[in-house]
Amino acid sequence: MNKPESKQSSPSDQEGTNNIIIGQKITSTKHQIAKELRRNMTSEEKILWQYLRSNRLNGLHFRRQQIIDGFIADFYCHAAGLVIEVDGEIHEQQIEYDLERDRILSARGLCVLRVKNEDVRNNLDGVLGWIAEACEKTSP
């Protein structure tokens, strides 16, 4: 589970790097977790990534396993302010956590789009349409 880290940084966290989210500091531990998640994506994340990577969806740039406010988002489009979460069975047991996470990300002005694993497997065209539509709605 990608639990948020405390906003206060300790001296050991000062080596954090700036990321695409302006003013955000990332601890080396959180950075390592994100790298590991990129190396070990779920099969549904891999399927979706093939259609999002290299600006393949309407020329929009997506990042995978993007750290935002201590959370690690499955996919993120900075230009559209869109977070995409691919939800598997584990999310049925963490509904409250996901709601709080979505609230925090939404308070930052981001739109959170949740898609189910089975939708990626069985309705990929629909999922890509939902993503494209969400990007159009949130783009400046």
C-alpha cells in the first residue's frame, strides 16, 4: 500500500529530489519504491502503459508510478492534471484509504480516474476513451 509520508522532513530527507510536482521533495526511500513499482507493474498496468507511453494517447505525456504528496500514482498526466489508478481486488479492502487519497489529490487540483483491472482487460478501448475524455475536461 502506498501510504503518504509525513510532510515534515528530517535532516536525512534533505537529499530528496524535486520532482515534476513543483516544490515537492521526495525521499530516497519513496523514490526507490516508485522505481520498484515501475519494474514490477501489474499485467493490467503493463497493458495500459503500452497505450499511454511515448505520448501515444492524443500526444499527451504520461508518467508511471509518479509520487504526488507522498502517494504513488499508477499514471499521471501533468498537462491534464490527471491521475489514473488501475484498481485490482486489493482496493475492495481499502475503500476508505482510497477515498482519503482521492480527496487529498483532488484538493491539489488533480482529477483522479479509477479504472478496474477487468475494464483494462475486457474494455481497453473504453478505458482509453475515458482517459482521453478526462484529459480534455481537465486540460487548461
